Amino acid sequence: MSQTDIRTKIMTELTLYNSLKREKEVFKPMDPKRVTMYNCGPTVYSYAHIGNARAAVVADVLFRVLRHIYGKDCVKYARNLTDVDDKIIAAAKETGFPMYEITEKFAKIYQDDLAALNCLPPTSEPKATEHIGGMIALIETLLADGYAYESDGHVFFDVSKYDEYGQLSGNTLDALKKGDRVGEGEVARKKQSADFVLWKPERDGVGWNAPFGRGRPGWHIECSAMAKSELGETIDIHCGGVDLKFPHHENEIAQSNCAHGKPMANYWVHNEFLNMGKDKMSKSLGNVVLIRDLLKDWDGEVIRLALLKAHYRSELIWSENLLKESKKNLDDWYRVKNDCMRFAPNVKSKGNAETIDFFDDLDTPNLIKFLSDTGALQSLRNRLVHEGMTMQVQLEMQDALVIGYGIWLRTANLLGLLQKDPEDWLRGKGKEGGLSDDAIDNLIKERAEVRAAKNWSRADEIRGIFAAENIILEDGKDGTTWRRG
Ligand code: AMP
Ligand code: ZN
């Protein structure tokens, strides 16, 4: 099979569960040279939790897969930052800091947290406050075309004007009696309770001039405007957590479809919740674990692998054990990487990977199973190390190892795993106040010297220091290597 055949085969094999159609579909981008995806990002006024991280990591895997199939420069991924919102305004009032200082600080923290989980930076990260003009233009179109109405300083979307309202979430208009998350006094101003706000009056000095009155945008219109400006009127894939299906995504669809007369997105991909026991992890329930806090004890790759252990459309129950198990997996895999790198130092992380089953709706558990199955690689490596063999057999084995290891490594790369140097990984970070890497290297040098000088008491002392610090030495023919146990 030629390279082109392989590409074509893989391209036709990516399927995604489309929440809008409620079925799995073969993914076909509108333009394979410009594949577009949008992900609803955070409201930046506090630290992100590990449930938020799940949504970001799932989107990152999808981004990596699309780049793998269509080429790295052919995928445009926008993830917004909501930097104007009632909660931010309240935080500014409470702390006395200007709004932008709060949002800049938490946007940076969010980006750093996700980078530690090996999430690639999206191709664009639009801020809501930089797209107010686009929001106003969209609202003007909706008003002009009769989909929206003004009421006492507010603008509302009239859901009765859009026949397909409720299609994504399955909510009928009757079921929507409770309406949207409503601001103060909004209910009395609406024609019907399911209508949602597009524009609301200035609050605490936060507002922009608009033809329909000075004010600030509703949450939903932000994403419609940013997706349009960054990616276009119709995008290929829109993602987010299932909690966003209604009302957020339902309302994005209503606004964008009515303003543009075409679908907002062709595929809607939603990740399930990360749960603490039976409950969704959420700020309102007070059961959150912050990414920031976890990173103090665990490497970002461990957290990432833990997040990928369940299929994105299944709930993931968070636990300490999940982290421990993921750490153990990665330790094993890094040992394999370390061993194989000696025989296959030039294997690249780009190229074909073991993707066929994975491409069926991003089956990450299946791919993790493949990564765990390292028996064949290890036996090749063991034979190369230990067995005397003819040059011919050795070369054949080495070829087999290069091919097998290449597929294995590139598969890990699709998941954003095994991105570190194996020696660094196996050595570990070390505890605060413990021996530094340099101190360990020096002690190993000294150990060799005192042994050569038959100074056994110092050699014993050094052995004691390593034992107390749980540092494991491995003497090999190329010298002594070490890792933290
Ligand atoms: P929020 O800041 O609450 O708007 O959430 C940002 C992203 O994280 C959205 O895509 C949410 O759907 C997602 N999200 C929030 N909580 C969870 C959770 N417990 N499990 C999975 N995804 C979540
Ligand atoms: Zn959104």
C-alpha cells in the first residue's frame, strides 16, 4: 500500500458520534486543507478543575488526530476565553482588582495548567472582549430579521421564531418553561420564559456602546461571534462537555443558524462528565480537585493518561487509584522507550500509528491497551541485548524493533503521551530537600573512586545514602545509571 493509499484509508475511517444526529458518522470536513474545530473555553475568574481538564484533553486528542490525518497546518482550532461575565464582574468588585487583571491572571494559569497536561496550544484563543463588535453585528442581524426583540435595555432571542429550537438537546419548547440561566429582572421582560438574553445593560461600569443601548453580551452570543470570526459561519466540529448541550450550545445553534441561514457546525462532539463518586465534579457542588493542586504531586502526563482511561462518551470516576495506576503504566512504558531508544535512536514521532480502532470515535481505552501490550517489543530488545547471533539476524531484529517501536511511539504521540526524555522520567522529580540530580551524579562518581581505592567504609556510607533516598542504581557495561524508586 502506498503512502497515499494509507492516508486515504485512514481518512475515510475516522468516525465521530455526532450529538446533533445522535449517531456515529464518518467525518468529512468541508475542506480537507482547512479543517475547523471550536471548543468552549473557560470563564477566567478562578482555577480550573480536573473536570474542565477532561473537556480540554478530549478536544486536544481530537486536534492531534485531525492534524495527524490532514496535516499539521490544515487544522484550525479555536478555544475561547470568556473574559466578561457576571461572575468576573462580581470578583472584580469583591477584590478591588480591575476585571482585566483577574482575567489575564487566570487565563495564563489555565494555559499553563493545560500545557502541563501536554495540550497543544490551539491555533487561536479569542477573548470575548476583543469580539464585542462581532457580537453587536450578529445581534443587529437577528433584530433586523425578526429573530430577536428589545425589551427595557435588553435584547432577547425569540425561540418561537426558530422551528428547530431544541433539536440538539431534545428539549421541546414545552419542556423549556424554566428558561435560561436568567439575570435579575429578565423573566418579566421576556415574551416567553424560554427566550434567552443576547444583550443586557451595563453593570458596575462594564459595558460597550451599541445601537440597542450601552451594555454587555450574553454568554451564548460570545461563542457564536467568536466561532464565526475565527473559523467561519459554518465550522466542521464544535465540542464541549455534555452540560453545555443545553442551554449553551442549543442557543449558539439558534443564533448562528438564524443569523447566517446555514448550520453553525456539522458535527457536535460532547464529552461526558468526570465524576467524584456519583456526582459531577463542579464548583457549585464544592467537590472540585484543581489541576493546579494535582500538579504538585503528579506529573501532567500521569493526569492526562488518567483522563484518557475512559472513552470520552463514558463517565469517568476520578480516584487516587486511577492516578497510581496511570503512573505505573507510564513508568513501564518509559522503561520500554528507554530500552528501545538505544536500538532505534532515529525513530520519529510523526508518521503512521496504530490507529484503525482508535479512529472509530476516538477509542482511547483501546489505544491504551495497545500501548500496554509491550511484550513483543521487550522480547526483541531482550534478545538483542542478550543473545549471541549472526550479524544478519541482528540486523533483521533491529529492523523489526525499529518498525514496532516506531508505531508504538507514534501511537503514544497521538494521545499526547511519552513526550519526555525517558531518563528524566525514570529519575523522577525527587522530593523537596532530597538529593539533586547533580549531587547523585557526584556521589556515583565518588562511589566508583572509593571502590577502586578499596575504601569500603565510604562505599557503604554512599550505599546507605542512596538507600535512604530510595535511589536505585543499575550498573551496566556503559556505566552506572540511576532512577528514583
Ligand atoms: P465551565 O468553566 O464550567 O464552563 O467548563 C469548561 C468546560 O469544562 C466545558 O466544556 C464543560 O462542559 C466542561 N466541564 C465542566 N465540568 C465538567 C466535568 N465534571 N466533567 C467533564 N467536563 C466538565
Ligand atoms: Zn461556547
